[in-house]
Amino acid sequence: MDKVIEVEGLTKRFGNFTAVDRISFDVKRGEIFGFLGANGAGKTTAIHMLCGLSKPTEGRGSVAGFDITRENEMIKQNIGYMSQKFSLYEDLRVWENIRLFGGIYGLADKVIAKKTEELLERLNFKSERNTMVKALPLGWKQKLAFSIAIFHEPEIVFLDEPTGGVDPAMRRQFWEMIYDAAERGITVFVTTHYMEEAEYCHRVSIMVDGRIDALDSPRNLREAYGAKSMDEVFQQLARKAQRAD
Amino acid sequence: MKQFIAFVNKEFYHLVRDRRSMLIILGIPVVQILLFGFAINTEVKDIRVAMHAPHPDAFSEGVTERFRRNEFFNLREDLHTPREMEMALQKGRLDMAVLFHPSEESIQLIVNSADPNRGSIATTYATAIIAGYQLEESGVGMSQIPFAIEVESRMIYNPGMESAYMFVPGIMGLVLMLICTMMTSVSIVREKERGTMEVLLASPLKQGTMVIAKTIPYLLISIINLVSILLLSYFVLNVPIRGSLILLLGISVIYIFLSLAFGLLISTVVRSQINAVIISAIIVMLPGLMLSGMIFPIENMPSILQWVSDIVPARWYTQAIKKVMIQGLGGAMVWKETLILTGMALLLVVGSTLNLKPRLE
């Protein structure tokens, strides 16, 4: 299987503070890659570097075959990104948000119209087409944001805490959408707080104080740490953390 | 192009769905132009004057009659003694006292000059009235004076000395820039505050596309403002539009675009929407009022302030609008101003595009 993300010794320093400390890993095509860590462990900074939003201080990496330092504009065409903050426009209707991002990624009007129907159908959202996004419940907003992030069929989608604050039933549905996307060949790079969600990933990395301390499939990690759940694995690693939140 | 259109649409939705801001944006110019147009008035009218002649004679009667009939003066017949007049002057109920001294064959004018401009103009009027009467009464016709030099003055461009002629171009420069700059100054920082900027930066959208697209809806709404300002000044303040309307609109659109780009530049620098509004108000208001030539003539400023005024866009715009609107001059006379404004607009667009970093941090 080919690798869509390759990272080696990636480091980001802000003054004296090393947010991300020489991390190395790679992600295979079609994989669901869980990127775990406590608050302040450096997850978001790492994602920003991979998406071309932030320049690495040291190290190298490539995403979708493009260098993250030099070819970050090329990367942007081939990825989808859902940020930690809710990232749709609240004062735009559902279909207007879809059309906006379809347009930004350069899709033709006909394609946008056709895919919009499919998307609304799949989400069971047909009646909400003209609803202002601000009127939607949080869980629905997140599902819509995810659908829009993969609307242009990117090679990789980066999801930064997509299920934060969402109720368990909705989270379950959200993960079904992630599986759907992975089945269609989209690589999913996801950060989360919820350890039961880590079990859904093909492979998981755990960041502590800017470093990746563990990286393997959930089952192998549980075995290696002699733990019953990913939560226990995480607790063991997080205890070593020096950084306060 | 597709990206551009999609982004312009989005900006339109933001603008028209924010009803309250829309009301403010369309209302402020109307209020301001009426407020400035009626409140700022440098014409000297209704000068309250009282006369005192200890020994009334034909001369004092004649002069008094002249003041009574003059439209600029309002003769106060209830004040008689110098003492009463002094009190009235102190209390601000009188602007001028005229005291006849028949023994010394002189007339004394006591003028309230707390407002020096008003005081000196009132003195000039009064002197002219008295001199005119004297000349007439002396019984000598013009023909009998060996050297008669007749001074005939004609006020061109603004024969009625209407102060609105002077202020409307200045207010246009100030109000248009203020509104436009404020509108766009919040627009990029708002996306940063809400977190949508992160997603836009992670998309293939180019910074230049974003900057230009953000000006389009505001450009259109500002043209509505421009039209309402021109209608008000034409029909309500009676300011003529003597030159070409097309030229006037053309220069104004360049100026509007410049102001919008300036707002975007501010928006790329500040960290919050509140800061954006405060900073744009201060940066636009102060130089716009002081250094645009609207209130204080630029030629009278110390040379360092004249240099500073050179970089104030409102100065060039006001100057051009005065030429076109009031003096009725054509394009050949305003090419310099137009060129400067265009140059500044391009500089600001490039500046805000470069300042809108393609990365976070």
C-alpha cells in the first residue's frame, strides 16, 4: 500500500516552546489514522503543518506526494480540512455553504448540483436544504461540516476534534460517515479526546508533550501496555506528561 | 473565476442578512450629510445690532434706517443706553453696538469678536453700510469725483457664498471613506475570530481572490450611498453638479475602492472586530477632518503638515470633487488627483493581499 502522508523529524518551535518535537510517522492510503493526545500535546500544531497552514521549524514531510514546506499550495488542492472551531458559515443556508465550498475547490456547477442532492439524500437532510446553518443542532452541523470537507473528493481529510461536545448517538453516526469515506478511498486523519473512538481507528498514535510516544493498531497497543482498553493505554502514557494544560 | 463568484456570493449573503449593519451603512451617510450640511454654516447672518445716538440727527437716523433695512442685520430697538448694550453684549444677546459721537464726528463700532471670523465679517458689513450712506449723503455723484475707481467684484463658482458648496465635497470624502473602511475592516478579522479563516487558508483559495471578492458587495452598496449623498446635496442642500456626472461617479468609485482596500488592510493587521472599528474610525476621522482641506486650507498649513496631507486620500478626492462639482472642470483638470487615487488604491490592494498571510501565525 502506498503512503499518502510521510513525516520525518517534524518539529515546530514557538520561541523557546517546542510544540511539536521531532515526530515521525506515515499514513497509508485509505487508512483511518487516529491522532491522540491530551490538550496542549501538540496535535493541532502538527495538523496545521500537514495542511500547509504552518511552516515546520525542522524536519520534512509530504502529504499526497507534495512537500509540506515548499509545495503547501499544491497540498491544499488535495486535502479536506475540518478545524477544531466550527468552520461553516452560520449565516448561510445549508445549500449555500455546500455551493460555496464546491466553488472554492473549483467544481463545475453541474457537479455541485448533482453532488448536493446526493449529500442531502445521504444525510437525510433534504428538508433542511434552506435552513440557516446556525439553526442546526451541533451534531448535524458537524456531519454537514464533514460532508463539505470531503465534498471535492480529496485524497486525505484532516479532522481536528470533529466530535467534541457531540452526544454519543451522534458520534456513532459520525463514525459511520468516517468509515464510508474510508471505503471510498479517502484517507482519514482524525484527532479525538474520546478513547472509545480510538478503538475505531486502524492505527493510533499517542502524543505526549509534543512527541509521539506510541504508534500501532489499538489491539497491539492494548497488548503492549497490558491494558484492557485504549483509555488505560492513554492513562499510562499521559501520566508521564510534564506539560500542564 | 468560479472561486471568485462563489466567494462574492457568500459575501453578499453576509451583507444583506445583517439587517442592522445594513441600516447603519445606508443611514449614516444620509444623517451625516444633513447634519454637516445644516449644522456647519460659515455664512454670517442675523447680526444683532443696537444703535446709540446721544443727539439724534439726520445722519444718525439715516444710518439707523440703513441697518434696519439690511438683511444681514437685526436691529434691536429695545436697547437704548450704552450701559444696556454693554450688558447685552456680555450676555451674548447682542453682536454689535454702534455709537455715534457727533462732537468728534466719529462712529464707534463695538463688536463681539469671540468668534473672530463672524466678528470681522460683521464689521466689514457695517463699515460698508455706513460708508455707502455717507457717500450718498455727501451729495456728490460719482461723476463729480475726479478719480472714481469703481471696484466691482464677482464671486465665481459660489456666487451666493453658500458654505454647503465648500463642505459637501469634504463631507463626501469623509463619509464615504469612513463607511467603506469600517465595513471591510471587520470582514477579514471576523473570519479569523469565527475560525472560518483557517478553513479558507487550508483551501486552494488565493489571497488576492479573497481580497478582491470581499470588496465587490461593499462596492455596490457604497455606490448606493454615493447616489443618495449626491441626491441629497443636489436637492436638499442645493449644491450644483456643474461638471460631468460620469467623471464625478468615476472618481468616486475609485475612491470607494481605495477605502474598501484600506479597510481590508486594517483587517489583516488587527486582532478583533472591535479594534478594527476603533482603529479605522480614528485613522479616517482625524486626518479626514483636519488634513483634507475640508475645514482648514492646506495652503496655510506648516509645510510638514502639507506633506502629511499629501498621503491623505480624502485630500485628493475632496480637491477633485470640488473641481468637478463646483467649478465644473473637466477630466483634463483632475487627471493628477485621479492618478494619485488610483495609485493609492492599487497599493492598498497589493498591501492587503501580501499582508493576508497564506499561513496561520
